[in-house]
Amino acid sequence: MGRQRQRQMGRWVVWLAVLSLTAVVAAGCAQGDFGTVPGEDDDDSNRGQRGTDTGLVDTDGMDAGGLDAGEDTGSPDAEVDAGEPDTEIDTGPAPECVSNEDCPEGVCDDDNVCRNCVTASDCDGSLVCSGDFQCVECDGDGDCMQSARPVCDETDNRCVECVDDPDCEEGERCDPDSRECVDCIDDGDCDGRICAEAECVDCTTDDHCGADQVCNTETNQ
């Protein structure tokens, strides 16, 4: 009985030793201390500070901007060569004129272009300034003050008697060549008579007369 008890007590001692060693190993794992890795520098002075590093940046030696004045921050050089500014500005072609003195044969308009005229005051006598800057007799009927020529022929800007038939009295036609009111332009305007020199007449030759009749070419009868 004494030996059996001793054996049993020995087993308990061994188990207690194993449990103690296991507790020590577990405590070391929890603290992250695994010892020095073979081949690693044992003189690393920072290894002992792993558990105490707070992550704060050392501000000793930093300038007022928060960076070491002597440290290369990699920022671009503040002195950048921007090149010479382009002082030549393209303003387009130079104006033809800036005053009437620049236009020997006309006047300078608001667009800085030389014109024959801009207003009627730039023209001689009773001439007026047309829409295309030319001194003309008329640019509209209002410019034709003579009763014999009250209509402005805007094709050539001159005062005429008529431009179309409505400008003439009833029964008259407006001659497209002379721009005058006439009795007729062709025989169709004379009701069976003959149109001769813009007038309706009885005849201009004997052929216009009846048998045994002749035409008086002086009176056209």
C-alpha cells in the first residue's frame, strides 16, 4: 500500500508540472512574445518598444509648417517658369477710316468704312443718300417733289411720271421705256385704231384705210 500511494503521488506531481508549463506557454502567447526569430538582428533597439509605441509623430526639428525645413517633401518647385506672356493680340484688320479725313472722296461711317455719303447733307444740291450710300435723285416717292415727275423709279433712283399703269390717269398706259403716261403702247390699246408713237391714230399707211382712200401721214387720218 505504501508503494502504490507513492506512485500515485508521483503521477500527481508530474501532472501539476505539465499544467504549470502549459499555463506559462499560454501566457507568453497571449502577450505576443514569441522570442527572437532566428536570423533576425538581436540588437534592434526598436524591438523592445513594440508594446509602448503610441503612433505619435515626433515634432522635434519640424518647422512652423509642420515639416522638417531640411527635408525634401517632394512638392513641386514654387518657382515655375510660366514663359513669356503673349502680348500680341489679334484685333483683326485695321479699320478703313476713323474720320472723314481718311476718306478723300467720301465720308467715314459708323462702321469705319469710307462711303460716298451717309446722309443727304453729304450730297450736292437736292440729291439724297440712298440705302447703298450713293448720292441720287431719289430713294423713294417722298423725294420727288415735282408734280410732273412724282414717282421714284427705284431701279435707277430717278424721279419719273410713272412706273406702272396705276400711276397714270384712267385709260392711259405707263410706257416702260420712257416712264411716261401715254395713250397706248400697242394697237390693242386703241380699240381698232392704230398705235403710233404712243398715240391712237386712224392710220399710218394707206393699208389702214378703206377702198379708194389714202392715209394722210401728217395727220394720220
